[in-house]
Amino acid sequence: MTTVRFFAAAQEAVGHDSLTTDAVTLGDLRTALLADHPALTGILQRCAVLVDGTRVDDDFTLAGARTIDVLPPFAGG
């Protein structure tokens, strides 16, 4: 299982700071998150997603991943 951590608006939309997943690809994870947490609609597509600290795209395979971070855009400086 891989831990998915949520920050800022994504955390508010999910209602938790983390959950676990057995999704095979990042695309599969996005689909499952939107189905389970409709409040992520409009937020998730703007988020950066890091897998074990590296930004990845939807085709990325999550096998062996330990941590996925879902980071909405941050304002300010």
C-alpha cells in the first residue's frame, strides 16, 4: 500500500490528511480519488503530484511507491 498525503485545499476536499491506495498508476489514483471525493473536482487537475519526491504524470506506475503528495498551487511568497 502507498500513502497518499493531501495538503491545503486538497486536504479540505478529502477531509483527511492522508489515506492509502493500491492504485496501479497515477491516472488510476486520480480516477479513484474523484469518484470517492467529488469535492476534489476542480482542485485535483491543478495539483502537483509527487511520488517519493518526484513530480510525475498520469502514466506513472506506482509499483514500489511509498508516498504520494498531492499539492495544490500555493499563493504568496
